[in-house]
Amino acid sequence: MLKDQLGANVNGQYTRACSCYGNFIDNLRLFTKGGSGGMGYPRLGGEGGKGGDVWVVAHNRMTLKQLKDKYPQKRFVAGEGANSRVSALKGSKGKDCEIPVPVGVSVTDENGKIIGELNKEKDRLLVAEGGLGGKLLTNFLPLKGQKRVIHLDLKLIADIGLVGFPNAGKSSLLSKISHAKPAIADYAFTTIKPELGKIMYSDFKQISVADLPGLIEGAHMNKGMGHKFLKHIERTKQLLFVVDISGFQLSSQTHYRTAFETIILLSKELELYKEELHTKPALLAVNKMDLPDAQGKFHVLMNQLQNPKEFLHLFEKNMIPERTVEFQHIIPISAITGEGIDELKNCIRKSLDEHTNQENDAYHKKQLLNLHISNTVSYSEPPSKNAVSSPRMDIT
């Protein structure tokens, strides 16, 4: 059993899972160097060509694994600038070097400083500049290109991110609502790499959904899949919590958690990793409603969610989030039988449409406010006494 191979323990160390995760690469370290400039021509004042630059360029169909396989040395050097000569006093620029990367990559330097992000097709980012060619200011000697070690960090971009403990049924749900075919089995950590699917609607609307490796308690401290999972949530527009109505227990050495407890703990893990995640709109899918006594447990869960503060005394203080998640929609489903799936798809679309409309309204209000402030300032400032009006000029 893969569950045994994962080697689960209370500290959340999963060596097998982490090695399998290596098939999906979401970070990469590269060496880059701009090209050296060309030599100047002192006797005739000729200037050498500038060295080529190194660019990172986003492509929709690219992956970091493809990049690593194609360039195993992970070394990218731009071309040198041409020397100045009698037949061409101005040397030509060296050839630029382009590094193809997937959309959704952030680029940092060796010290962790963010150089930039590439969030759409054909986005470009200069990472290593070529050296200047030799000229009078440099005594006609060329300058070397910039050397830089960069880190590529992929964060998936999706409309919806599925959030849940292992074995909550996220993979089964993704396969039910989209054309994705993730691995599905009855043990923890079936998903050991992110899976992307698209919900297709009858009017051709498409919504992207990311199924991400399961969280465990302590994920914010990088236990289990830890940060490999959490960082991918950052670029999803909304969150869809998926919980097992029967609760969850990772192993015989860990605590059993009810559905309500898993929601509270998931909220706490997100909060501890990055508080801004709590500002994302969220929905809740209560899965496995085909199980015996599911309806009775769902009734209890709804009562707990409607009055969460009355039940927080059951938790240790360090397990309680600063603010509980308020779900826009709570939908009971069964990823096995299909119960509630159509309603869930409709709620996902409705929630995204409402959020988009709110963002558009806020943007228009801000634009009107800026216009009002601009007009107020221009009308409140009388013309200067020394101002001279320009005569009108008609162009015929």
C-alpha cells in the first residue's frame, strides 16, 4: 500500500510523497549572464556593441520540468557584442538569450529579493543585462555582462483552489466537475502534485479549478506538503473547502477530527501561513453525503457553522483562528454518486460572477472619485496673476 510507503508519522514527515512530488517541478535555480560588450576602436573613436541581455519569457504551454529537461545545465549566457572595426565603427549588439517559463512564475535573486512576476502569455522580464561596448568613457574597453543566479518559483493561477485535508475527496470532486483525470484512491496523499481542471458550462464559459496536495496540521510550518501546497493558493481567486462529513484522521497516532474541527483547523493553517488568504471568498463542499448517518451529521455541522463561537471552547487556544471563515455557499455533495454536483457548479459560477461585479464596481467608484478630486483641485486653484495665456493658433 502506498499509504505505508508514505511513512506517515505525527511529525508530518512524508519522504515518499516528497520524492514523488519531484515529478512536478515548481521551483528551479538558474545561472544567467549577460553578454560582454565589444571592443572599441580608439584610433577612429569607434564604439563596440553592447552585450546581449538575458530575458525570462512566459509561455502558456511551458513547464519548469520541460525547461529543466531541455537545459539540464541550467546555464543561460547571452551573446557578446561585436567589436568596432573600420567597416563598422558601431559594433552590433550581442544576441539576447530568452528563457521560456510557464505563466505564473515569480523570479527572485539569490538573496530572495523579488525581481518580478510573469502572469500572462509573452510577459518578459530582464534578469541579466549585457555589458556596455568599449567607448571613449571606458577608454574603449568593453564591460562584462551582469552575472545573476535566479530562482523561478511557480504558483498556479486558477479561479478556484480546492482546500482540504487528505482523503477529503478533492480528486474525486475535480474529476466529477471537470475533464481532469487525477489519481483517486482510498488513502491519504493520493494527490502528490497539483492537478488543474476546467469546469465547462453550456454557454462555453470556463472556470479553472486547482486540486492541490492535502494539508495536515502544522502545514504552515512546512510539515507534510507544507509550503509546496500553500503557496499555490495565493493566486487562486476563491477557495473551495472540501470536507468529509464523517471527519478525518491521518493515522492511528493522530487525533480524529470532526467535519467542523477540520474546517476550523484548515482556517487556522491558512491564517498562520498568510493572513491575506482569509480575505478570499470561500465556498464549502461537504462531501461523502452518500454515507450512512450523513444527513444527521450534516444537520449538526450546519448548527455549528451558524453558531461557531459556541463551540470554539472545545479547541485549544492556539488552534482557534482570529476570524472564522464565512462561506458564501455551503453545498452538501457526493463526488461518488453525483449528488449536489450541478448545484455546486452553479454556486461556483455565481460566486465568481458576484466577485467580478464587486471588483468592477469598486474600480469604477475609484475612477469617479479620482476624477472628482482632480476636478475639485483644478477649480479650487485660481489662475496665477503672472500667468500668460497663449494666443489661439488655428492649423489649416
